[in-house]
Amino acid sequence: MPKSCLVLFSGGLDSILACKVLQDQGVRVTALKFITPFFSYDLRHKERADAYREQVREKYGIHLEIVDITDEYLKMVTAPEHGYGRYLNPCIDCKILMVKKAMSLMDKYGASFIATGEVLGQRPMSQRRDTLRIIERDSGAEGILLRPLSACHLKETRPEKEGIVHRQALADITGRSRKEQMRLAKKYGIKDYPAPAGGCVLADPILSERFKKIFQKWPDFTPLDCVVAQVGRHFLLPGGSWLVVGRNKSENERLARLKGDADMVLRAMDRPGPYCLLRKAGDAEDKRLAAAICARYAKAGQMPVPVRLGAERGPGAEVYEVDSLPSQDTLAAMMF
Ligand code: SF4
């Protein structure tokens, strides 16, 4: 068995410590950072990925690889076999998928086992003893999935049995207290690390409701839909269109970058206002209503408000003269 492993790396302290504890035993560690539209998706840009890899290497001495699992994830997220957590977070299936993906990469990286930063009893659903076993069983990683931070409380794994790692030198952390993690962080000189569990938008109460609606309404939703859903105000119009309205300059700029080929842009023509995207555009009524909503969020001024829909400049745009604005109740009824 080669003295080499793959570690699921969220970037939080537990995953950093899992890497450090194994490196301490002379194991060659390759950390895998998974990305999907729901977490760490900005790392699909090469420059950001390179910068992040460099940062992890410099700060923690950990070699990192970034793995995009979007396709598999979108198939899983609408119907996870083990259900959801508090919101739309399918934590058990998410981990099963990541472990499975890591297993498929073992040959490529010459790894003989997989490790995670999971801690027995730290989270109510996904880190219970029975859940840890389900993750092992359903990913097919039984015997080769090591949790170095709780190893002393769990069944011995193959790398321990074969002496690749020494069980007695692994940690025995359980529960929600972070005391032992703090002690280990100090031991390894780790001072600067992100807060636990940050960054997964499926565990966000508002966004998870929005995703739920998108999954139901557009079963063939795309990664772009999932990213756009995280920016701005959202309206579901009566004809089935999806209108997104930027709330500030940075959201306006972000929406402009996210505009898909089939999306239409709406902007008030004679006054400052939000960047609006009309997606999955339905009928003419929806377009008129979208223009009125766009006008509603534009800076107040004389009526009517001319709103351009379609081409951002030059010919090809439709212009709507909006002379009455939708009420707050009308907006609230369509907001999602
Ligand atoms: S919080 Fe999100 S990323 Fe973390 S295990 Fe759950 S679903 Fe996966």
C-alpha cells in the first residue's frame, strides 16, 4: 500500500488538520477541493484556482487539486437518496459523491486511501456514527476511508492495519467542542483559517427556497441558473419568465457577466437603474411587466419611464414606455 492519500478538503480547519495529522506521519497528501455552483465555484477560473492552490501551499504546506463535480452534483441535488439537512443541503449524499469521486482519482494520484476531516458527533446529521458508516458503505470506500481526527473512536481501517499510519498517533476528537482542534492548530502553527461550514449556499435558508423553486419549475436547470440564483432580487412572472434585478453596482456588474445567450437585458434608458436579466422569457405580457419592475427599481423621476429590452445598444431592442409602476404587494407576490 503506497504511503499516499487523497483528503477531501473544504478549506475549513478540520480538513486542514486531517492533512497535517497525516503529513506528520510521513504520508504524501493530495488535498481535493471539489467545486459546484453551490460552493467554491469561483475556483473554476484558472487564475483564481492557481492563486488558491498557491495560498494553501504557502499557508499550510498542502498540495491541492481542484475537481469540478458539477455534472454529477446537479443530478444528485434534486433527489438525494438520504434526504436533506435543515435546508436544501444534501450533506450525506454530497459526501458520498465526493468520496466516490476521490476513489475514482486514486490511481491518478497514486493514493492508497482516502481521508476526511469529519469529526464523530460534531454535526447532528452528517457526522453521527451511523451516518459515517453509511457514507463509507454507499461510496464503496469501506476500509479505506480514514477520519484521522476521530480515528481512535472508529473501526480500524486498512491503512492503520497495514501500518501505513499509526492509529495511536491519530486524534481522538468527538463532539462539538473545538478545543482539541485549537490545540492541534497551535501545534501545527495554523493561525489563519476560514470559519467552519461557510460557503455552501444549499444550507442558506433563503437561497435554498429559491433553488427549490428553480428545481421544480425548470427541471432541466443549468449550472448558470444555480449561479444567477445567488445574485439580486428574483421574480417569477405569470407567463413563466424569470426576472433578476441587481440590487447594487456590484450585483449589476455581476449579472452583466453572468448573462447567458438566451437572456435579455432590461435597463431604464433615461435614468440610473438596475441591470435586469429576463430569463426563460415567456409572453409579451411578461416582457411588459418585466419592464415595469425594472422601472420600479430605477431612480425616481418623471413618468413615463422608457425601458429598453433586448439589445443593450444599437438596433434590435424593444422599448417599453412604462407609465405605471407595480405595487409592493404585486412585487411581493412574484418574488421568490
Ligand atoms: S454543507 Fe453543503 S458542501 Fe457541506 S456537506 Fe452539506 S451539502 Fe455538502
